[in-house]
Amino acid sequence: MRLGTVIGRVTLSKTVPALIGARWLVVSPFTRDHFQRGTETPAGLSKDPSLVVYDNLGGGVGETIGFIEGAEATAPFDEPTPIDAINAALVDEIYYSPFIK
């Protein structure tokens, strides 16, 4: 699972029947730099490309979510579903304490 900030929503004009009514979020994934800089990171945006995440938990813009990518993202569906990432958690708080050598 990876963490990221929801920076927008996606509205589809056409979709496969299995995904009619689905919610989609645009997510900026966190990187190691995000945690090392803490609150200095502007709006939670990273330099990595943003991605579209299927959302069945009700994540909103500005929230931190935990998302899963790849084949594991399709596990909650009974039949094969064409998605690449799914929202797996709504994150309330992150505590980061780096290991110091």
C-alpha cells in the first residue's frame, strides 16, 4: 500500500458496465522526500506523476488515502475489472520517526 493526497476527482462520460456509478480520485503519491520534509511540502504534491484511483470509501479532495496498485486492486471484485489502483484506507494521522544511524 502507498499513501497519497487526493488532489481532484474524475468524471467519466463512458465506462464499462461493471464500473457505472464508480467514484474516481486523482491522487498525488507520497515519496520519501514528503515524509522527510514533513509539513513543508506544499499541498502534499509530489514530483511523481499523479494517478487515478477507484474510490469506494468516500475519499475527498485534500484527504490522505492509502491505495493499492496492480492486480491486488481488483481483488474486491467478483469478476475481472479494468482498474489499476483502489482506495484501501482513509488516513487520519501519520506519525513518522526516521531511523537515525
